[in-house]
Amino acid sequence: MKRSAIPIAAAVLSIALVALLVYGITSRGGDNTISEEIQQGKNPTAPGATMELPNLDGGGKTSLASLRGKVVILNFWASWCGPCTVEAPFLQQAQEKLEKSGEGTVLGATYNDTIDDTRKFLRENKVTYPNVRDIGTKLASEYGTIQLPETFVINAKGKVVAVSKGTIDDKFLDNAIAKAKASATA
């Protein structure tokens, strides 16, 4: 029984393209301006506040400006990002606390992901916080995001108070939310 070389070649080519994409995303250095300002004790204004992005579900669009007055945990993620799966439960717990108190929300922003894959991820990980589609990664570019996951915690005044470039946990979120609440009243 002879096998065709075409399916094997196609599979090898597909794997090579995925590897090249992953290498390209992880090898470039992102813009660390926001992180550097926070390390210097500054709280920079959240970039891209007026940029309206399509909601994943429910129609319409959402902007950070429309969430002003609340704590926002802006999380850039994708269904193909393994660490994003690890942090999803922590973000969901934060959403439940913020929603219950009325003090804020988690806002997921998809990064180079398909609608079907995004919805599957949300369903499988029991995610209920709102998500927008960052088509062309325009909002991510405003934040210098090129590696996933990345999380930016924004206070009620629209200032970034904490950044995580990598997987977050409940300790990071608890500290960042407390900082966001305190800095909004200062």
C-alpha cells in the first residue's frame, strides 16, 4: 500500500508555518513603556480608550471610555494560548467579585483568534466576562502587546495601575484591584 507524499508534505508545511508564527510572536520585543512608567510610580493614561471594538456576543461595540468610572481588568488572550487557559479561572473569579460589588469588570480582548475558537474557549473555561474582538490587534498595539497573555489593570479614572506580561494569578489580581480602588480615590 503506497501513501501519497502530498498529505505528509502538507502536514509538515502546516507545522512549519505554525512554528514560524509562534517564533515571530515570541521573538519580537514588545513596547514596555507602560510597565516602565508603573515601575517609576506613575499611572499612565490607558491608551486606546476611545477605540470601539466589536463585542464577541450581544452585538454592539465597547470602548474603555464607556467603562470609565469602574475598575477594568483588560486581558489580551487567544484560544491557542496555553497560559491563557491557566489564568481564565482567576479572571472569572475577579469578574464575579467586581460584578457583585458593582466596582468593575474584566474585559477580554481576543488576539488573532477566530470567532468559533474564541467561543469554544469561553464555553470550555466557563468564562462569562465580556469580550471584544481586537481585529487586526489594533488595541493590543496601543499597549505594546505582542506576547500572550498580557493584563492591564485600569482604575476608575482611566489610569493603568498594574501590568502583567505573562500568566496572572489571584494574588496579582487581588493586589492590582486594591491598588486600582485606592488610586481612584487619591
